[in-house]
Amino acid sequence: MNQEFVTGGLGQMMDEDFESWVCVNDHSCAAASSVHDDAYFCFIYHEGKETFVPWGANKDLQLFSFN
């Protein structure tokens, strides 16, 4: 299965544990938005534990747009 994703840094929200995020298209945690069909669900990466932590839907976080 080929999934699309978008990634970036946390900028001023960065701390010693969390530095980056990734949003995955059509992830099972996402619910499609009726406004712009944003089915991306986002995770932040815990550097120390080397694991992704669920963060929320991009339609709520607005980390990136489709414009």
C-alpha cells in the first residue's frame, strides 16, 4: 500500500523529546473533513523513545494546507 505523508519540524514548539512531526494520508485514525477532504492524521516523534506519538488530525492541527 502506497501512502502519502507530509513531515516537518516543530520549530518553537520543539523541546528535548519532540522535534518533528509527520502526517499520514488515509491513516485509520483520521476522519475525512467535509471541507477539504483532509484525511491526514499527525504524529510527533519522541526522540528518546524512538517512537511516534499520536497527535491529532491535520484538519484540527492545521500543520499544512493544500493551497
